[in-house]
Amino acid sequence: MTAQEYKNQCLQMALDISEFCHYQDRLLTQFSKQRRLALNEQFEALSGSLQFKEAYDALQQRCSEQEAVIRDISEKLREKRHEKIRTKGLSDYQKEIEYCIQEQGKA
């Protein structure tokens, strides 16, 4: 069953999905974690979303990997910025020393 077919079927039955999701959440909180997982799988099977679970999990994993790449790149960028600031500071310090040496040579 496709997502659109599922939506059409819900509309034909006049089901309010938001209320069902609220009921599902309230029901699941009453059980142990293991039982909640089993019930959740049953709800996914009933709703037809179970067929999308593998693709969803793969996309979630890919998102996590991409977020890790972004964090690594951001960290490297921050390090480069700090290095640039340190280098500029050293360059300014070197110019001051050269100026002092020149001034001492004139005296």
C-alpha cells in the first residue's frame, strides 16, 4: 500500500489520524519498552508504514553520517580561523620587533 492509498483509505473511513497517533502514543506509554517496540511494529504493519521503515532507517543513518561530516568540517574551519588569527598576531608582533630594531639602529 502506498502512502497515498493509505491516506485515501483513511479518508474513506473518516479516520482522524492525529487522534489515532495521540491514542497510539498514550497506549504505548503504558507498556514496557520491549512491549512498546512490538506494538509499534504492529501499528507500522497495520498502517502500511512498515514497508518504508528500511528506507527511512537508511536515510536516518545517512543523515547522521552527514551531520558527522558537517561537524568535522566545521571543526576544521574553526581551527583554520584560529590559526589565521594566530598567524596574523605573530606577523604583527614580528613587524613591531623589526620596527624596534630599526629604531635602535638609528639611535
